Amino acid sequence: MTRNLADQVSEQLPSQHLRVLRTSGQMAAKRGHGIYLVGGVVRDLLLARPSLDIDLVVETDAREFASVLANGLGGSVLRHDRFLTSKFCLDDLDIDIVTARREIYPHPGALPIVEPNTIQEDLRRRDFTINALAIDLRPQTFGLLVDPFNGEEDLMRGLIRILHDESFIDDATRILRAIRYEQRFDFRLETETERLLLQHVPGLRTVGADRLRHELDLILKENEPEKAIVRLGSVNALQAIHPSLVGDGWVAERFREARRVTNTPSPALYYALLFYRLNQEEATHLASYLRLPRSLTRIIVDQARLRQAAPVLEEDLSNSAIYGLLKGCSPTAVLASIIVTESDQVRHKLQLYLSRLRYVKPLLDGNSLQELGVISGPQIGEMLNALLEARLDSRAHTREDEIALVHAWQATEKGVN
Ligand code: ATP
């Protein structure tokens, strides 16, 4: 039976999206091309879950079609010539438009060779049956579901199923994707899919750093990423990515704590917690293996520094001493340490630094010091540091307090050491 989802599309998508989809359908039909809504948005419509990422497949050159759309509706187009894709942007709406294609994998882990083709072929290249779904957007057939792999049935049964036995060999990132969807939707892996997944976990080593990181980023953007992390740990997939990565109850509890401490933790904070137990050598190796961006690498390095500082942070310290220990540390690394530490003393000092001390500045600046007669040169920097310490330790509260300190130092001619 042919399934028509026109009502779901009209009721569940925002009106601006709907208007653009209907117009796209009319324009493509006028030119004799097929056009379809595909992937996650179709799956989410069937599950009645909100989904605002719109992906379209056209059975023609997507770059040309996006220009036609922009001429008709306004908006702008970003072309990606190598992948035969375009992004169409109108107000707040971004739509990815892809040329229906066949993909051939020259060898495992390689980027596929792309050839224009039909919607049926396009769905065949996809990861799982629940994502190999499309909805026709042409006016005569608007809303018809294209479901060559019984994806709707798998959705209803809560199953993640690959489309063919070589799927994880072609692209081992699908191992991470399978578990992300399984955990997000509380589904389970279909038996044969699970068997093949377990068999091909070592294939994760063939995946390039950028694609691995992209999939890890997606996992860490989930609402409860610890579910996928623990499951990946249990099938040895994290260890396959890097032997020092562990997905266990410890990480899961820290992830949950991260959500108690900050409402929506950043993926960077989750990365920091995932990498927390690595030693310096492991951290450096992993950072280069995954080609982590500089900001993340810095977090990992700072975490190692914080771990070393922890015993000192147990002691009674002045605010300026706390500041001196933590100065320059990435705030995400400090937050991760707040989540991980078991010491109230340490947590209190880290919180104090994060919420207050790191923002403290002297009220006087270099110019005002010169106006007060301080000779320009290294003395200025030293005096500013001394003023900062005085403010941190509550020995100066107002501008007048700071001026008095400067005068006092000038009078003793000791300056600052
Ligand atoms: P969500 O955004 O809800 O996580 P999505 O389905 O939009 O889900 P994307 O990662 O944006 O996820 O992928 C878009 C679509 O591209 C998927 O639905 C899937 O059909 C296809 N896809 C993405 N990655 C792969 C892959 N590695 N192999 C095959 N198909 C893929």
C-alpha cells in the first residue's frame, strides 16, 4: 500500500518550511525532475518528533536547482562542487540540497566516488533503513513515502538495521551512528546488524580523524551522550578508536553531573570528562590522532596541569595564590575538575576562581600609573600585578585604595618585587 504523509508534513513542519517545500516541489516538477524530503526529517516526522534540519534530494544537479530556487524565492546559495550539493538559505531556514547519487567505495574507509542517479539509488547508499526514507514533494504526488527497505516498519519495531552486509566495511563510522540512534531512540540493533557491528568494530581504525571526530561530536551533542558512550565502551568501539578511551560508569556519572552543574554542557566539556583520566602522554597522543582542534587540545593539557595542582588546592590559600595556580587555565578544564574532584576544599577554590577571581582586574591601568609618576618600563607590569594581588586579597577595594598603595610603594622607593 502506498503511504501518504501529506498530513504529517503539513501539520508538523513550520509554515515557512512548508511553503519552501511546496514551492520546491512545484519548481522541480515543472522542470521534470524528482524532488524528495529525505533522511532524518522523514524519520522524525514518522516518530512525531521535532526536526528542523531539512535535507532535500533532487534528481538533477542540486547546484543548479538551488539557484533556480533562490531566483524564485529569494535567499542565497552556497555551492559545494565536489559533492554535487548546495545549501539554500532563506531567513532562518537552511536547506541542504543534494543531487540524487550512487556512491562507490574504492576501499574501506575511503571517501566514496559519487555519480548522479535516482532517488532509489540514493536511498541505497544510506546507513540504516530508518534513514533510507523519502517523501515526494511534487504537487501531483505530494506526501508519498518512498520506503524501499521497510524503514517505517523498523521504526515502528524500534530496530536499527543496515541495508547490506558490507555496510560497516564500507564505512565504519556507521558503527558509531548505529549506537547513537539506538541509544537516542531507545531502539535496539537488529540481530544480524549487531553481529556484523561487533565483527567490524576493529574497522574503526581505518576511519580518518576528521570523520571520527565528526561522529564523536554528534554523539556528544545528544541529550544524554553517556548512553552511547557506555554502549560504545561495552562493544569495545571506544578502545578501537584509541586504547586509552574508556566508556564506563565513571564517565556516565560525570556526564550526568555535568548536566546538574550546567544546564546544557558543551561538547567540549563532555570531551574534557571523557579524556579526564588520560595521562599526559596518552592525552597528547590522542589529541594528535584525532587531530583535535587547538581549543580542545588546550583543555586536555590544562586538565593535566590542574590534576597536578589539586594537592596544593587542598591547603589554605589566599585568593591571589589560587589565582596564580589557575591563571590562564581554560574555563572548561576548570569546570571539568569541579565535576570530577571529590574534595570540597578543591571544588570551592575552583568555583571561586571560575565565578569571580578570573574576572578581577585592578581599577588603575598603565596610563594612570604613568600619570601618578611611575616610570614606564617593566615596573608598570609589576605594579599592575601587585595591584591585582591587592584586589584579589581584599587589600584594595576602590580606586583611592589603589592610588594609596602606589603612593606607599613610591614613598618607600621599594616599588614592587
Ligand atoms: P540527526 O540529525 O537527527 O542526528 P540525521 O539523519 O539528520 O540525524 P546526519 O548525520 O545529518 O543525521 O545525516 C543525514 C543523513 O545522511 C542520514 O539520515 C543518513 O541517511 C545519511 N548519512 C549520514 N552519514 C551517513 C553514513 N556514514 N553512511 C550512510 N548514510 C549516511
